[in-house]
Amino acid sequence: MYSDTEVSRLPRIPKSHMHAAEWKIRSRSSKRLVHYLENKHVPLNLLEVGCGNGWLSNRLSEMKYSTVTGIDISKTEIIQAQRVFPEKSNLQFAAGDMQSISYAMKFDVLVFAASVQYFFPLEELIEDALLRLKENGEIHILDSYFYCPADRESARHRSRIYYQSIGQEEMADFYFHHSAESLKRFHCKYLYNPKDFRNKILGRKDPFPWIRIQRP
């Protein structure tokens, strides 16, 4: 958990912080997302699934004509989000998962930022998310690793060792190592691909892909 002061400043964080490098990446990815959405120049109703402490939902609510709902199963983080980012006419937070959102509510954009790794199976998550979109709606997945099928087992082992090292081995059972192969049957486009040679030439080293899935 971050302090309220730290959350209010995210994604800006002191260089001395143990996760400073990760937050630099998330700062860049959030700016890319906001720039992309603002360029639509239309009112947007957004749902962030797995919003955590709410920093990104709050940033998205600063876009002109946006309406944002942030949900997370962690009541502790939702309470902090509500405390740090008081509810505005275009921003609300709720504890729960997607099943707590009525199918009657339709969104222009669903955002999964650093959260899809906590859902399984991925295909069912995307199918459910698509049902909650308006016509021409979009799902955006960012700040999450996708693993080559051949690397997934070794990645699971590394994750378990990591969670053991911080005394939370049980968390390894809730972290899923998805492969991008799971998304092939959907209408996907990489808006940022870390493996693209052009990004390598330009020195862009952010490790997470940015994937857009459109409602067919």
C-alpha cells in the first residue's frame, strides 16, 4: 500500500522509491493512452477494471467530456481511492468485479492497466468485456506482460520465488502468466509493441505491450 500522499502524486514518485523504474514506465503508458483517447474528440464513458488505488481512473476523468468508473475487488484500495480522489460528477469508484456491473450499462472504453494477470481465463474475461461495450467500443490492455508459450513455466517458477522472497507465497496462485496467443481470435491491434524493431531502433525500451481490442 502507498500512502495517501504518494497515491495523490502517482505516477510521479521519488527516484529513491523501490518501484521508481516501474512508475516511469506506467507514466509513459498512461500518457500514450490519454493522448490516444483525447484525440477522439468525443465524450467517452470509461470503465477501469482493477483500478487499485484509482490514480489512473482519476487521470482519465481529467479528460474533457469523460465519465469514469473504477472498480476493484480490494475494498481497502477502493476506500483509499475514494478518500484520495473525492467523487466528482464524472468519477466514481466501486468495490467489486465486472460481474457487479450491470450488462445494461454500456461503455465506450474498458481499460485493464496492470490487471489482466490477475484474471483467468483470459479469453472469458475478454468475451465478457466485449459484451459491455457500445458499438465500436474498445478494450485497452496495458502495463502487463504477455509470455511466449515456451517461457510460461519458467516464468511461473520465477514468480513463485519472488512471492516467497517477500513472504507472500500464496499470491503466486493469483498471478496468471498469459500468452498473447490467447487474444488471436479477437480483433486485436498492438498500439505499442516492445518487440517492434522500430521501437528498438528509437530506443523505446518499455517492456509492456499496449493492446487494443475492438468490438466486432
